[in-house]
Amino acid sequence: MAPIPGSGLAKGLAVTLRTMTKKSVTAQYPDVQPELPPRSRGVIGLFEENCTVCMLCARECPDWCIYIDSHKETVPPAAPGGRERSRNVLDRFAIDFSLCMYCGICIEVCPFDALFWSPEFEYAETDIRDLTHERDKLREWMWTVPAPPALDPGAEEPKELAAARKAAEKLAAQQTPPATTPHADEQARAAEQPTRPQGASKQQVDQPSPDEPSSTDEPSSTDEPSSPDQPGPGRPKPVQPEPNPTPRQEGQE
């Protein structure tokens, strides 16, 4: 379908009319600070307690604007008989913001979360040599870093929090004695009861065997001893053997 002649001009005039009817708003800077987005890239803050002087940020920086100096110190053994260890101590951490192109590679490659984006942007200087800020200034900018956004409801729990929670639950389980539940008591009571053999009725199971004495027929101290021919309270009644049945001959029904 061919465009209608003059449609482009009409669209442009419509945009102009909508803009003319809106009220203009002037930002009263620097009296009123602007509301920056949470992921704005102002300057880089340093949390030097997490810095291990691994030099990854300085090596990965495409502009070579990060300067790091350090020295090694010997740490005494934590336990007697152990060996001494050496650690790196940070002496200087500086960033030349006249060379920085705000790519954020140094923040991404830092394995110990020592570098963060700060929304501060008012660091203009009259001399370009003053744009190289040392670690004291970078540490001041660290306290202006906003809190990280909340995780999504379906996001995976961070590994640090999951490990800490599992350790706390394990410690609580070791300190708390196991409580007996009614279900466990019923299972223990059922295990103590004798099992009924398959095919036997309850009456047959409850009746005592003729070869075993009953628990209720215990002899008392006042009863007289019975004769060997007659069964007494403490002697079971002899069982008479049943006569063998006559073998069935062939031809008899």
C-alpha cells in the first residue's frame, strides 16, 4: 500500500504539538541532586579488607589505569609445630580516572568482591594529574555504594548462606536430644508383641502349649508336693500318645 502523501509531515507536527503542551521542568542542580538509576557507573569504590593483591584487576584493565603496590609479611603458625606462612599486604591502590573508560572489567574479574560501582560523579578537578585517586579516596566512595537488589523469589540461595544455614542446623541437631514421637512408641510396642504364624487363628495363638507350663500355674509355698503319678500345680499333665491309625488297605473304601 502506498503511503499517503504528507503523512510523515503530519506525524512530525503531532510530536511537536505534544511537546509544546507539556510543562518544562528544570533540574535545580547542584542544589538538588539528581535521582540516578541504581546501576549507574560513577566511580569505583575499594573495600580493601577483601583485597588479596591478586593483581587480576590491574592485568585485565584494557587502559592500564590501576596501580597496585604491595609487600609480603610472614605470619606465625596458628598452632605449635605448624609452619609459617606469607601473605600479601596492600601498600597502594590507585585508579587514574583520566584514563578509565568505565568498562567495569576490573569489578567483574575481582574474585573477592573488593571493587564496586559507586553512583558518585562529582570528582572533577582543574588539573588532570589530580584525577589519580589513591585508596583513601576510593575507600570513602565505598560507603556510597547502594545495597544490592533483592533476589528473585525463584532464585537459588547463595552458596555462602546455604553453607552457613546447614552448619547451624547440624549444630542445633547435635545439641537437641531426639524427642520420642507417638508414632515411634507405637512401632516399638508393635515390635514387642509376638507375631501370629500364617494360617493360625487368634485363639490358637493365645492358648498355651501343653509342653510348656503356664505362667499362672506357678507353685506356691503352701502347696504340698504332688505325687509322681498325679499332676500337680507345678507339674504339667502328661500327654498320652495317640494310637497310630490303621493303614488303609487297597480295595477298602
